[in-house]
Amino acid sequence: MSALSVAAVLGAINVLTFLVFWRDKQAARAGGRRVRESTLLGLAALGGSLGAVAAQRMFRHKTRKEPFRTALPVLLALHVALGIALIANPDLVPDMLQSLGH
């Protein structure tokens, strides 16, 4: 998988996460069916932490509620650190993909 492909997948995950947070905020305002917290956190953990934090701040959604208050910034920091490590040492990418079975 090329770096461009990885970037495209991460971009899509972040856009999806942002939109799911937005949908949950709309449902909260309207009294509609909400998105499970485990789904919101799962999307953030799968690589959508930037989209989650952006939506959290833009929509003022889940800003005071735990575990969102602490988990999202931690996930974002971990994802940034992983990205920096992979940029600094691109040889890690094939090794990581191989360990995942690709």
C-alpha cells in the first residue's frame, strides 16, 4: 500500500468520523436516535481522531463528557506520534503491513 493510499484511507476515515459526530449532534438537538458512544470512540481509534477532535470543537459536542474529554486528545496525540514515526522511518510501513497479514 502506497503512502498516497494510506493518506486517502485516513482522510476518508476522518471525514466519516467528522460526519458521524455531526449527525450525533443533530440527533441530540432534535431528540432523535443517537450514535453509540462506542461507535464514536471506535471511529476515532481507527484513525479518525483528527476528524473527531475537529467535530468536537466545531459543534461543541461531547466536550465535557468522559471518556471523550480525555480519550480524543490522547488518541490524536498517539496518531500524530505514529505518523511522525512513519514519516521519519518509512521502512516501518511494510513491516507493519506484513505483521497485519497484508
